[in-house]
Amino acid sequence: MGFYAHSTEQKDKSDWQPLSRHLNDVGTFAAEKAAAFKGAALALAAGQLHDLGKYTERFQLRLTGDLTRVDHATWGARIARDRFPGIGMLIAYGIAGHHAGLANGRSGLEDQSRTSLFDRLSEDYCARELPPLLPEWAQEIMLPKTLPLPDGFLRHPRPQERMFQLSLLARMIFSCLVDADFTDTDDFYRHIEGRPSRSEETGDRPSLSQLGERLDAHLAKFPTEGGINPLRAHILREVRSKATERPGLFSLTVPTGGGKTLASLAFALDHALAHGLRRVIYVIPFTSIVEQTVQVFRNALGVPDDRDDIVLEHHSAFFDDPQSAPQSIAKRRLAMENWDAPIVVTTAVQFFESLFADRPSRCRKLHNIAGSVVVLDEAQTLPQDLLRPCVALLDELARNYRVSPVLCTATQPALRLDQGFKDGLDDVCELAPNPPALYEQLRRVRVRHAGTLDDEAIAAKLQQGEQALCIVNNRRHARHLFDAIADQPGARHLTTLMHARHRSAVLADVRADLRAGRPCRLVATSLIEAGVDVDFPLVLRAEAGLDSIAQAAGRCNREGRRSAETSEVLVFEPANKDWAPPRELKLFAEVFRTVERAHRDDLLAMEAVSAYFRELYFRLGDGRLDRDDLLGLLRNAGIDSLPMDTLARKFKVIRTSMRPLIVPYLPGSQDEVPEVIDTLRQLEHAEQIGVAGAARRLQPWLVQVQEQTYKALWQAHAIAPVAPHKYGEQFVRLVNRRLYDDRFGLHWDDNPQFLAAERLVT
């Protein structure tokens, strides 16, 4: 009998895909994808074995119309284990999970969502669930005699870290397998339908060398004289001069205003070209600034907005959980799933959670991280309670996957081994020329603690200073302070409850007033510290971590047009206990107070920043820097008991469930924005515009709300799904205009319109 992997409507099977061709082609494709980390032999075997269970009569009957479910993945995992003792288990995880996801090696751990690999490979399971494997497979699939680790694989000098290494290797091979399997299957059906393959459809793209030339041309237009421009040019030259350093761990410590964004991009492109690396991945802490960074890069590299295949923006809130999306949406996720672009801009959540993930869709892109430069913008914002696993990951990517991580920030966290961080980073190369001297040269503000201030005193300072910014730790406090100064000239409010277009409009007015010397009084939450380019002479900042205070200081005298003595950042403790820092920020504020006592003469000096992080990590302790002891789980594991499933369940950067709402309104108008409404209408015909394209267009109109708020708005009929018959609750829009305030954004907690509706429901 003939054996087939995929069928068509042709009853004579003349165009069906032969199984041996599929297995061997997937093996070849997977090996090509693993070449970047020299894991081709492992990936080849994984591809050859992944669908081995299709060599059964029951599965072949299924292709002819028998709907009986057949487990076709376990046989390949079992053969891998038996043929290649030890190392075969590494590829068995991916083979067994190439549809359902990676399982734990053994049962018994918390948060296990699927049958363990041990149980799947047991005699009892195989006798009960697997049809007999037909012997013809051995004539059609030529497996290697042995399976080696990747050539040159460096075992960690600390033996307790080696299971961490193997867990990442298993996930990388899994990535190569699922990407190759999807590509081969997709290309087969595209051929049947007369459509071009994915590679043919991609078309021509500029090389990294060409992008580097475009960046050079862009940077050549920048002034090199006047103000701080000579210093920025010096920083850029020095950073780029180190691009020939061998791949490994780097830091880029440049104070705000030193031009580190484009300097880091220039280094990344130069370094990639010097060492044959494949792409640049720019990791940003906050979704709110991904779009603006992408735009900066597209402008600098001369890339049109619609070329996601050149500069890829991956953070779409509509697709954070692909399992909840209909299959029609999931198939259009290719660009975001495999990161096959020369420049990728993503979030820290997406980057780190993917590297600990278990699902095929989340892991598919991992092999494309190998052989890349990874710039971690604002590195001090790495998640504190997962910091040790994140550091271990960066170390391993540099050690065995030809990745050059760059920790890029003005306030460098103390993550090095020589700074006392347990199992910290070693041999980190600093790219900036003499960071302490740069700090002195770029000193633009004076930071001092103003003591305890009540809201009247804060409002008075905002009224006295015609141009002033106040940053507080929660939205309720910001709203309260804004109410206190709302009648003052130039009073404005900024919050994450505004969609991005609304925030952009507010910031445009703020910048215009600042440039013209008009009154401008802005009250905001910490969102303004995330790469927002504003320049105030006075900034007030509620107590927080020193890194946050440094970010706030970056909004004061940003362009260096005033003297440091007349540009002041006042840190204060709110007198009203209702405005105390949220629980998760309380420790940061306490550590700041400790450091402030010892370094009050210069709170932003590198010595103060280093002392702050060392004290913070000491108080958190090893346990709170690895919240669920993920590294401990791996130290206690063996190659046959890797907790792949549990790691994915527990490694969550953000545990609060957030839901995106589409808000089709702009301040000053009661009418719906035509651009948004047109996109929503086109979603009814998504095959024409592409769901991913629609999501990108809608991104600037989103407001993220917590699950509890989402449910309350739903019950009050204030929101409604778009085309629910096609997308379920993937696209949900605000339909009650009265709940979106021109000053406060989405406004429900004390809004009489919402409260009245809620009372009717309850």
C-alpha cells in the first residue's frame, strides 16, 4: 500500500502528498532552520520522525474519510527514545507535542495541562491508544545512526545549570520542527490550489547590508555641531567602533538624551554584518511605545509602513492568545509567528514568554532568535520576580545560540556576577565610551527630595510653575490632581485609559505649548516615562524606584537648553495614604529612600543607581527574583523529566488578565472616526484585507482594561463584539460614547451613565 501524509479531493490519490516525502522534507527544512545553532542533526531526526504514526492502517483510512481520531505523534517520540538513548528524549518532547504542545517529562508537578511524556511513551498507553506501526517506514526513512549535541555546544561550568540548557535546546529543536512542518504542509496545499509558496510570496527584501547603508545615509543628516550634538556624534562613533567585538554579552549605558536608540540600532546592524548574524530583535518593555519605535526605525531605514516583512512589529493585543482565536485568524499570523524579518520590534513579555512557552504557535519563531542581535531597551524593567530565569536565558542564548544581547539603558541594573548578582552575567562588554564621564557631560537636572506633600501643596507647585509635569503612581491620584488644577491655563491629563491616538493628540498639544513658552501643566501616570519626548523645566515625581525617578528626570530639560540648576526634579511622598505606592511598588520606594540618604548630593550618579539595584536585589532575595523557583524545578529534573509544560504555565510576566477594547472616538467629536469604522466594516470581509492588517490599523485605537472591568462594561451593554459569528470576542468595541471622556479617556468608575446602567443590570 502507498502511504500518504496529506490528502486532497482526488479519489485516485494522484496528487496526495507521499508520507516519506513529507517526513524527509520536513527533516531537511528543520535541519536548515537549526543550522544557526549547529543543531541540524537533531532537527533532521525530529522532522523525519514527527509524523511516523501515519505509517498505520488506521491513519491511512482516516485520509480516505474515516473520522476516527489517531494519535500519529507518539510513535515517532517512542522511536526517538529507543533509537537514541538519552539525547533522543530531547527531540521526543517536540515530536510528541508538535500539535498539542510540549508536555512535562513526568507527572506530578503543578500546573500540568497535558499528559506527561513518560505516560505517553508507556507500554500501557501505546497498547491502548496506538495502532500497530507498519514496518515499511524503515525502508522509506533513513535515520542517522547516532545523534550528537550541536557541534561546539558549551556545557555550563555549573552542572546545576545544565538541565536549563537542555530544556532550551529541546524548545529550539521543537521550534525548527513546527516551523518546518507548517511550512511544508502549507506549501503542499498552496501548490494544489495553484498559489505561490510562502517563500515565493515573500518577494525581495533588502539585506542587512542594504539596511545598514540606508541607516548611514539617515544618520549623515544629523547635525554634529551645537548643543549636545557633538557628544551624541561621539557616542555613536564609539559604539559603532565596537561592532567587531566577538558575539556575546554587551551593555550600552547612555544617559537620557545621548541618542542610544539609533546608536544601539547602528551597533546591532554593524555587529550582525561583521559576524554573519541574521537579524536584529529590539525588545521594548511597554506596548505603548512599540509603535513609535517601529516608526523611528522605518523612517531611519527607509521602509514603507506596509512592509512588515522588513520591520516587523509584534505585539498585537488581539492575538496574545492564539488558542482563543478562530483558525481563520491563526493562519494569518505567519509573520508574527516565525519572526522571519531582518528587523523585529517586540515586547519583553512576548520575547521572554515565548522562550519559555510550550505551544507550537508561540515557539515557532524561537529558532529565528538564534544568530541575532537582541537589544533589550530599558533593561532595568526586566520583570523582577522572573529576573533570575531571564538572566539565565540571556546567558545561554549568548553561550550556545550566537546571540548578542545588548542591555541598553540609562540606569543599568546590577546583573553582573562581579556586582553580586547570584549566577549573574559574566564578561559583559560595555559599548558606551566612559559612562561615568557621559553622565557628567549630560547632567541636565537637579534632583532633590521635597519631603511629604499633600495634594494642595502639589497643586500649588503646579500652579506656580507655568510649565510643570507631575507624575504619580496610580490613575486615581492623577485624576484627583488634575481636577484640582483643571481651571488653570494649559492643564492636561494623560492616562493609559486613553487610546494611543488620543494620547498622541494630548502630547502634540503639550509639545506645542512647551515650544511656544505657553502655560503647560500636565498630570500623568508613569506611562509618560516610557520613551515620551517632552521637555519641562520642572518635574514632580511621587516616590518610586530610582530607575523610575531617573526616567522622570529624562522629561526635564531633555534638550539641555537650560542650566541644570534651574531644571528641577522634586521627589515627594504623598501625604494622603490613599495615594501610597501600589503594593508591588512599595519596596522600590523604600529602597529609594535608603539610597537617597546616602547619595542625596547626586541621586542619578552611576554609583547611586548601582547601589539602588544591589540593595533592591538583596531585599528581594533569590526567592523573589525567581517567583516560582523555575530554576529549582530544572535543577531537580533529568533529561526524561524536564518540566516543559509547567515552566510555560508558571512563566507569566503579567498575571493580570487584560482585554483590548476598540474605542472609535476622538476628543472634541461625538462622531465615530471614519478610519476605524471603515476597518470594522472590512472585518466582515477579512479575506480581502487580512485580519492581521485590520488588527494593525486598529492598534492605535485600543484601550486595555482588566477582566473585571470588561465584564462590568459587557453587562452594562457599553461594549459589543464586532462580527461575533466570525471572531467571537476577538474584536470588541465601545458603543457608549458617554463613557469616553475627552480629558480622562475611558471613564466608568464614577461615571453616572455607567453606574446607572450597571444598577439596571444588577
